[in-house]
Amino acid sequence: MRFTLTVSIALITFFSSCDKDEPQILETDPTEMPPSVVEKRVMVELFSSIRCGSCPRAHHFMDQTEIQDPKVFHIIHQMFGGNPMRHGYTKYVQENVKSVQFTPHAIIQRNVSDGAVQYYEPERYKEISTLIGDRDLMVKLNATVKENDNALDIAIDMLAFDDAIQKLSVTVLLVEKKVVGNDYDYHQRNYGNEDPDHPYYQQGDYIEGFEHTNVIRELITPFEGIEVDITNNEASYTLNHDLEGLAAENFALVAFVSDLNSNQIFDARYIDLAYL
């Protein structure tokens, strides 16, 4: 894997309160926009397991949430040993962000502070859009990606809307958009096979050909991200990542900027590499 990083920080001053409203996502209904245009900015981390019979409901309601609000996207942390889709980054998140012990479990923008809403019941995922609807954007992240000779040229720009923000962490990773396996290690346990109201009714106690989505495959930055001094309100980064023969159209790039101390995410982006 080839990895390079350059950093530049420049001063920027915001003269009016309207600038805080600048990150307007869309002027029209996002459900009418092609996937390459919708700016996905709110990251949900869904902790799942292939032997978790309740997890298919979680996947279903997560899909419904993303249809309801296309700004929302998820990545999957596959838990427990022996799972071929499990990535070492999940252990890092469990040890340093949230000690998740049971599945399914979802956290939004890594807000795991006391009183923060976290989800054990998949039916509640529909609340995610309401919770993030009026949030103040303290840091805006923009990411652009170009493919060149099976390598990704990645440019990241950040604007801080609060002068008190002095340190940030930037994390970039690749997720595989759809994973379907033909053997037992990919078949999804399903408690809803006998329940006519279940979205996976009569699809088997173990669902063969279950579609696992946004599975973590590679970290482009270190697990802990890249520490950033942003005392001057603006930072720009370029990274290069060799895909090493992977088909870009099967993957999406996820980038997010978070608080260095609390790990809470300020802004995130999901870029479908099929639309490069």
C-alpha cells in the first residue's frame, strides 16, 4: 500500500453569522437526486454479527432510515471472532470509543456522552433523522476523490466555525458496499423466519446470500486518525492510497473529522467510488 500525506493550514476569518449557515446540503428533495450528488454527512456505526438473529431487523431499519434521509449513512462493525468480515478497527473502536458488548447496537456521530441516544432497538433508528435535523455544524468537512492508475488521490478540506476548536482528528477508510458470501461464515442468523411481520419472514433461520453492506475493509489513515492543529480555522490535506488491484466501483470512501478528546464526530462524508 502506498501512503503519502501533506498538510497546509491557513487563516480564514468569518465576518457574519450567515457563514454558519453556509453548509446547506441540498436545495431540492434529496430523494430526487442521483447518489453521486447527495452529500452524506451523518455517520451511524452499526455493530452487528453474523450469529446475531436480531441483526437483520437492524439492517432493515437502517436501510429505511437512509431512504428517509439520504444524508445519513452507516458503516458496519462486524463483531466476534471467526467472522471473515471482522476488521481490527472494530476492536480499536470498542477499546477507545465505545465498549459495545451486544448486537445490534448503533451510535450516531460517535456521540457516546452521558445522556446521548444510542440504539439497541432497531425500530428506533427512524429517530436518527429527527435527532440530527437541527444540529449546529461546528466543523465542515469536504472531501474529493480521483482515481488514477488504480490509486486514489484524496483531497480533504476543513473549516472550523468555532474559534475555540484547536485540535481535531481526521480518519479515512474504505468500506465494501455489498458483501455476499456463499458459505456458512456469511449466512446471517435470523430470528424472524417464522414471524409474518418480520422483514426477513420465511428467508430461513440462517439467511443464505444475505447482503452485508458497507463492511470496513481498509484504513487509509491510522486507526486513531491524523491529529490536526486547527488554531487558524482551516486545514487542507492530500492523501494517496493504492487500491492494489481492488475494483474501485465496489467500494466507498468514508472520511470524518472528530473531536480529539471526546471522539465525537463533527462532520463526515461517504463517497461512492462508482461515481468517480
